[in-house]
Amino acid sequence: MSATLLEGVRVLTLEQVHALPWGTAFLADLGAQVIRIESVEHLQDRKAGPFPNGKPGPEWWNEGANLAYFGTRNKQSLCLDVTKPAGKDVFLKLVKHCDIVTDNFRPGTMRRLGFDHESLAQVNPRIITLSSTAYGHTGPWSRAGSRARTIDSVCGMSYLTGFEGGPSVRASNNYMDHSTGNNVAYALLLALYRRSRTGNGMRIDLSMQETGVSCIGPAILEAQRGITRPRLGCSHLWKAPHNVYPCAGSDRWIAIAVTNDVEWNALKQAMGTPAWAETALYDSGQSRWEHRHDLDAKLAEWTATQDDKTLLHSLQAHGVRAGAVLTAADLVSDPHLKQREFIQTIERAGGLRTYASRPFRIPGISMAIRHAADLGEHNEPVLRDVAGLSSEEIDALATDGIIAQRPRAEERAP
């Protein structure tokens, strides 16, 4: 069995949706014991799908692929109602034996539950707590609600994204979730390192908006100098050609990015040096950019006759930076990703699932998805081995509905 970097680290996480689960999953992949607290009152993550054959099955709460990928991968699931006194008592018993507690509730929720940092530090002085919220725990917007789409807007990302002369558009459906999740993992690893040096726990207040603003640093610098950054779609502020061009077939495209005259001459050779490319209009980078619309139109006429993947190899062979616009289906069968073992297949309820792995390799350290937790799958081992409860106490929690392993009978399938 391969070594794990975070063996012995225990994380207790009250999480939902995407950003925080993505961050804590990094720690789980690295070998930490990540205990995900779930509730039958909030099963939206387990309703999200996609489901086998596009339909929820008899155990739909354990079948959704999205949750397995970013929410429960390599974690343990404890389905515990922490709003009830008995559930709160169990939670605090777990805190005594954990290194990290994370949440992504709105500010104020953890304090109302009695789980704020100051309260948890009385239970465990070495505890590290992290709250991942939209706007942070301070400031006039701290209690505002959000989704990744709204954060994409208020961080300035949407304003910069869009086609030339058109309105702002969303940068990506999960850009802010993944960026925030990456920061979650980064911050927690730094906190663990500091604690190993000082012995002290700490409080981390992480903001999705500030994560997004940090991604548009150049635009902030330009604004201070009175420079306006226009929306350019797939174009560039000074490079041309720099765009996505149609290829043969239905909805097939290729991206081409030319930086200098050497690369432009290489592109001309790849095209067979057509007469239109030899005109003085395209002799310099500045002139190519000024006439980029006409250049894009002529280049598109040529690429539209080419197979995207064949053209990719041809352009790369000529020294032109190009990339076929691959679909998700293309990526699943991509030979390069398969050879690097980036695409993984695991067994889940409903059959085999194919997932993307982590974008880095560490010799001797596995980052594979080893398991995806079913709802409440680890109730007994966590309560017994971490909280120190007896079998009788665990049975009593189940009888009282404080813990569960399946939705309530009246819960409707998605």
C-alpha cells in the first residue's frame, strides 16, 4: 500500500454543495480521516446526480456521481443531526479527538449551534477551524447568501468575460467552487504546518469573493492606471491570431494562439502559404491584431475543412500552439490522459463510474479515489472509535433518529 502524507490527521466537516467539499477532499485524498457530517434534513447534494442511465434508482441517495467525485471521495459519512442536544453532544465529543473542523454555513450559524471557534477551542485547544463563506465573517456583506454564479459576478470575473462588444457572461459553472476549494486545502495545510511548529490551533476565515478578486489582479492594477480591459471573447489584448476556429464535423473546433512573427510564419507554412496570408496587412503583430477580425474569418475558412485532431497534430508539428476543443466524452477516452492514469474507474451504487483524478503526481503517494461514502456508512465506526460511544449508546441514537443511514420514508426521490 502506498504511503499517505496526512495519515493521523482527522477532519470533521459540516459541508454541502461544492467549494468546501472539494477542498476537504484534497485532504482525504492525501490520507487524512475526513468525517463528513450529513443530515437527512439536507439531502440536496445526494439528489444532484447524474444517476446511472439518467434515472435515480432504489438507493438514489448513494448513486449520484457528482457527490462521489467532489463530496464523499475517500471520506467517511456520519449522518448526525447536530441540531438536537444529543447530536450536539456527540459532535463535541468528536471535536476532542479531531484536528480540524470546517463549515460553509452563513456566518452566525456555527455560533448558534455552539460550534464557533471559541467554543470548540474550549473543548480542544489545538483545534483548527475554517469557515468557507461567500463574503467572509466580517464586513457589510458578510451575511449575504450566494451561489458560485453570483460570486463569479461580484468578484469581477463576469465583467471581464464575454464576447467582444457583447454583455458579460459567466466564466465557468464551477470556477469559483474549485478555486475556493483549492484555497481551502492550501489554508488548512498551512495551518497544520504552523500548529506542528507552535502547538497552537487557529481560526481561518475564507472568502469566495476574495478568492475570485485575487484571480483578476491584472485588471485591478490596470484600473488604477485608468486602463480599461475590454471583453475580447477568445481574442487577446495584443496577440493575433488568437481565437477558436471551426473544424469539419458538427460543433468541432480548434484553438490557435500565435504570439510572434516566427509562429505566424510557421502557421502560414502549415496552411500551405496561401496568397492572402502573404499580404502586408499581416506582416507585423500590431497589424495582425488591428486586422484580427478579417484574419480570423480567413483562417476559419481554412480550419473549417480540417479534422480537429488531425489539424492539432499538424500545427504542433509546425511549431504552432494549438489545441482541439475536446468535449467531456473526448476526455474520458483521451489516450494521453489514460496513459498518465488520470482517468480512473471505481465501483459505485448503480455500476462503474469514470472520474478525473488529481492534476499532479507524487512518487509513492496515491491520489486515487479509493472509496466514496454512502449516507451514514460510517456511523458506527466513527461513533465507536472516535467519540468513544458504546454499542448501546449508538443504538439509542439510531432509535431516537439522531443518526441515520437512509432518508426518511416520506423523502421523495429527485
